[in-house]
Amino acid sequence: MSTISPTSDWALCGDTFYRKTKVYDAIFDQDLELENHIIAGAPYGGAIGNIPCSKPLCQSLISPALFRDEDKLRTYRGTGATKPSIDIYSLAGKLIRSINWDKGPIKGLGWSDDEKLLVITGDGTVRCYYNLQSDFTQFSLGHGAEQHGVKECRFWLTGFVALLSNNNLVAVTQYHDARPRLLAIPPKADIHSWAIIPPAYTLSRSVEVLLAVNETIYVVDSSEAEDRVLSNGPFKYASVSPNGLYVTLYTEDGKVWVITSDFQNKIGEYESKARTVPKDVQWCGNDSVLLAWEDEVHMIGPNGALLKYYYDGWVHLLPDIDGVRIITSDLCEFLQKVPDATEDVFKIGSTSPASVLLDAQDQLEKKSSRADDNIQLIRSNLPDAVSSCVQAAGQEFSVHWQKQLLKAASFGKSVLDLYSSDDFVDMCEKLRVLNAVRDYRIGLPLSLQQYQRLTPEKLIKRLINRREYQLAIHLSDFLRVPTNQIYVHWACQKVRNSTSDEDTISHAVVAKLTSKRGISFETIARAAYDEGRTHLATQLLNHETRAGKQVPLLLSMEEDEIALDKALSSGDTDLVFFVLLHLKKKLPLAAFFRVLTNRPIATALVESSAAAQDTDILKSLYYQDDRPIDGANLLFAEALRQTAPQTKSDKLKLAAKVLSDSKDATATLYKSTCQEAQALIRVQDALDRDIGDSSEGQQRFTGLSLNATLFRLLSLGYGKRAAKLQSEFRVPEKTWWWLRLRGLVATRDFGELETVSQQRKSPIGWEPFFNEVLGAGNPKLAALFVGKCTGLKAQERAQMYVKCGMVVRAGEELVKARDLEGLEELKGKARAGEVGELERLIGQLRPRR
């Protein structure tokens, strides 16, 4: 069959060639009764399915899947044959998955561009089955769908529109974050047919719905329903071209209209003369329209040209981006416009450079001299001929003609002095991939254009979903695509379906995947956990190197302490906080604190977080851990932040109570401190009442420290009350003398200071008195304290007298130290009346002659 002429399946429609390529034959069991089903399926040569439903669905779906029409008579096959299920097939008729169905009548079935199966029920429930498995996500259309019911649905690659029985339209533009949206309200009249223009092809970038109402067409989008004022309806079918530029309308009297999607220009009209309405109307690419009856297909090409195809069984049309797949119980065919490169090479009588180059290759194989003659004939156009042969090879489904065209291209580029082989090599790679997936055992008959639109990564994903792991790995290596997702999917299926014990499964998975890069054991472990294999999931998680992947699943599995240990070992504080927050919400407080036991890092993080956000939990933590001092410190800090004396006292009382049960010496000291602080607050409150009322403008005593309280009392002249307070609180003698000194200096009570100077000893020494009094501007009184500074050297006392302006007294001190040099220096600081006295003192130290 491979040597049959490539033009044998061509047919001329007007001035355009179309070809109908048989892709697979004998694809379905004859007992399937395909005529009792409506087909929907995935784009880009994707899967098809079969599902029984209570009512017939509309035929105008964009993708292939099979629905049973319950209004038609069919052979009785027993109760087992009528059990509801969704059966997913490849285009070669291979059963991929059977999904049990118990949700009720189905009103819409379609596929997304990434091969998710969408099922819409009569009450507006939408199920999205992914990965060709039984797993699904679900949402509801809302907007009255449950009350009024769904009538029909139309799909595009990333969304769909549902028509309710009250004529309202609900649009869903994406499946991963579905947000059903009510479109503008259309007229309340019978809808004869309808179609959609996807958002990518509208000016508003919103889906537009074409409704055939009465004799006209309404265009409905999110904001308005606009009447296009047509007068030749009613229209039994409406279909939009893949590029969104053209619309086909089938009238009640059998006419086919082709107009632009803005309804401004009429492209053509065809009289079908058919007595019955076709079962389906679809576009074949963007150039022609197909009308399908039970076993007959009419193609309407440009300018009303017609082609007819006849079949032995019921026909279903499955439109794709560059053609239409024709499905019967016996075969699967692909009908498309002949690509330009293919027509350029194979058209009968063609003298194009590419055609001549192909003939030259044929003559070369025959060892004929005409091969060189042909090359010389197209020498100037040889680069274009090579490119055309390469492109034509990509468009062929026949391996034989792929090879012939690539041989011709190779022959041509070998003659050229300079030619880049990148396109040739790239096409060879693509054809190896396409030929591999077109095999009937795989059932993905992609065209080159579909493959380019799908991308290699998504093709690998489709193979994975079909569990064609070996081919997926070979193609990934060949295309230099990462293989980690293939191995992960294999492992997930193994843990779901294997009947071996969990240890055996774990050993097999780990042995297979340990040496592979980029493997997510967390995904595999999650699959095991979803299947109820908790022990297996835990074993697999031990091989996950990323703690951020381990921890969430461990928490889901309620392995809380293991999750916390993994988070702590990772060193990621954000991850640790995530686990701690989860545990705090989940566990009673006592149980939460027990988890923190023997985990000092976790405890420290809880402390740091609670100190800023929740001091109550911090108190409970300190109580649980038997840390009374930390708990008391927390209460003490709260007391310092209070403004009301009674509240301060209550907080300190609680702090003392927390410390009362501890026998630790430090705790005892802390307790006495808290009690003293309570007593100080009571004293300060009394002082505020007694003194604050009579001292207008004075700051309150409450909130001051003990030393500050004493200083203020001394500053205000309440020395006796200060002395009493010093005695009650056992203020150290040195501290008291410092406070008394500064208080007297602050009030400029120099008389009292002079009295103090007459005392024999000072706990703080006399130098502070000198410095404070001198700083207060009383050098005469300050000089009284110089003589008492017996611990200083004579030179230091002399400097103190100089600061007081008493140069002669300074000289006397230097004489005692017999410091002649110092006396000489002192003369420069003396006033006129003091120089003579200094000379006298100097004379006492000079040796006599």
C-alpha cells in the first residue's frame, strides 16, 4: 500500500485539491452500534469516548466522544450492556479508560486542549476528568442552571457555553479556576441552532454566541444581544470556521450560506436540494464546509463546488484545526485540503523544481543519466526545491513517500555548495516522532500542523496518560525533553494498582528512581496516601530531599511530629512556623506544648513569635515548662506598660504568686523584688494624692523608679519623707548619699550642703560634693570640700582650688608637696595681688645661699 500514488486519494473541489487519508480501519466493534451515539473528542487527534445518556445531545460538538441516543431503537443486550459508563477510546479504537457514571443525564461532553474531559449534567454540575483517569474536579454553573436545567453545550479549546432551558447563556472561559459568567439575556423565543466564536477570534476578547432565532441571527456577548437583521431563516445549523472569520448557515429550505463572522459580506451560497436536514455541519479547515447525513458526506468548496463521499455505515465528523476526521465503525479517515508543498510536488503534470527534483531522485535510483539532466535543469531553483521536498515530507502520512521526498531533498542539498541542513534534520526528527505515535497501538494520528500546535511536551504528556511509558521515555530522550514526569507517573500508577505488599512496592519504586534526576517522591507518596497506603507513603517520603515538599504531606497524613522534625532539620524557619501554626490550630494547648518538649529550636521560635503577638500563649508555655522566673518577667514587663497604679499592682501580685511555689534562690529574690515594687506603687500613689495636688505642673510619681522617686522628693524639699522611704526600702547608703547630694544641689540648698561639709565622713567620698557644688556655680562652698579629699594628691587638690579661683590656696597645697615646678606654673594663673604671695611661697622652697 505504501507505493500507491500519493494522488490516488485526491479529489478536485472547484480549483482546490482535497485528500482523504485512511488512518485506521476496523477500529470499533460492530456491536457498539455507533449510529446510536453522538461523538465528541479531544483536539489534535486526541481520545474519543462513549457514554449512554437519557436524551440525545446536539450533534454540533467540536471534539470526538460517543453518546448513546436513547430515543433510537437498538438491540437488547441485557442489564450489563446498559450500565452507565464513559468509555474513552483512541482513534484506533483501543479502549483507554472506562469511567462509571451515576450522576444523571448528560447535556454536554467536550475536551480541553490538554485532553481534560468535560461532562455537564442537566442540573448544571460540571465534572472535569483529568489525565484520562477517573479522578475529577467538580463545580456548578449556577445562574439558575439547577432550577431551569441545561439544554445544550458548545465547547472551544479552553472553555464552553451552556444554553439553559430559559435561553440564558452561561460561559466558562477556563477550567483550572472556573468562574461561570452569565452572558447578556437573549430573546425569549425558540432557538433553532447556535454556535460560538471563541474569545481569541473576537474583537471584544469575549466569547460570542450566535443564536438562530426566528428568521434572523442574534450575536450575544457579555454585554448585549444584537440582532444581525437577517431574513432568510430559520437556520437549522450554524457553524463557525476554525479561524473565526466565517460562518456557515443551513436554511430550512436546504440552502447553505457562507458569510463573514461580522455578517457584512456574503461569501457564497449553495443549494443542497436535500429533502432531509443533515445530521451535522462542520468546517474542513477554513476553506470548505461538510454536510453529513447518515452515510453520506457532501463537501462544499469555494464558489459552490461540490464533492460527495459515500460510506457503508453511520458517519461522524470530528473537526480539527487543519481538517476533519471522519469516523465510522469500520474506519477513521482524515479529510483536509492538500497542502501547498504537497500539491507543488505531486500534482499531475507539475513542472515545479520540487517535482523535478523528486523525479531526479527516482532516476538516480534507476541509475539513469537523466538524474543529472534534471538537476541541471533546476540548478538555479535547487534550494527552493529542497525546501519544498522537506515540507512535503512533513505533510505525508505514508512512510514510503516520506522517505522518497527526504531522499530527494538529501540528493538536492548534496549538489549545493552551501546549504543549511537544520530544516532537513528538524523535519527528520518530527517525522520519527509522528510515525511513532501514529502507530495503531498508540492511536495518535497527528498531522504536522497539529503536532506543531500541540508541542512535544504536551505530546509526551498524552503518552504518559495512555501509560505508554517506554515510548514516552524514548521520545523524551530523542527530543531532549526531561523524563522525570514519566517516571513519577509510572510510580504513581504502581502504588495505586499494584497488589504487592507495601515494602515490596517501596523497594521497587526506590530502586527504579533513585538514580533519576528531578524525581518528586512527594507526588508518589501523595498518590500512595490517597490510596490509603499510609506506611508506603511515609517510606517514600523519606527519599524526598526537599523538606518543603515533605512537610505538607506529612501534616496531611497527621504525622505531625515527623513533619516538625523534618522542618527543623531543614533550617527553614518559615517552614517551621508553618508547621507550628498548623499544630497550634489543631491541638489542645497542653498537647501543643508537649510536642515542643525536647525541641529547643521550636520552643525558641514559639517564644519569639508569641512575645510579639500572643503573650497569653507565652505565659502558658512558661507554666507548662515550669519556668516561673520567665513567667514572672513577662508579668513584670506587662506591669511596667500599665498606667493605672492598681493594674500595675495586680500584675506584680500575679508575678509574685508565680514565683511563690519555686524554691530556687533566684526566684526568691525575684519574688521579693516584685513585692517591693508593689509597695513602691502604693507609696507613689499616696505621694501623688498628697503632693501632686499641691504641686501644680509637677510630673506624677507613679511610674518612676525608687531612685527617681527619692530624687524628686528631695528636689521638692521633702527630705524627711525621702529619708523615711530610704529606710523602708533599705536603699544602700552610697545610693542615698548620691541622691541626697543631687537633690540638694538641684534645690540649691547650699546651707544644708555646708552643714554636710562639717561631717567627718562621706560614704561616697567628698569629690562628688566638690564637683556637684562647683557645677551649681558656688566655688566658695565647693572649696570647703577640697580639704576633705584626703585621698587625692596635693597636685590634684591644687587643681581643685584653681577651679574655685583660689590660686594662693592651691600654692599652699603645692608647698606641702614641695612642688617648686608646679608653683612656677601657677604664677601664670595668678592675679596681680596674688603674685607676691606666690613668690613668698616659692621662696620657702628655694634653697638659701
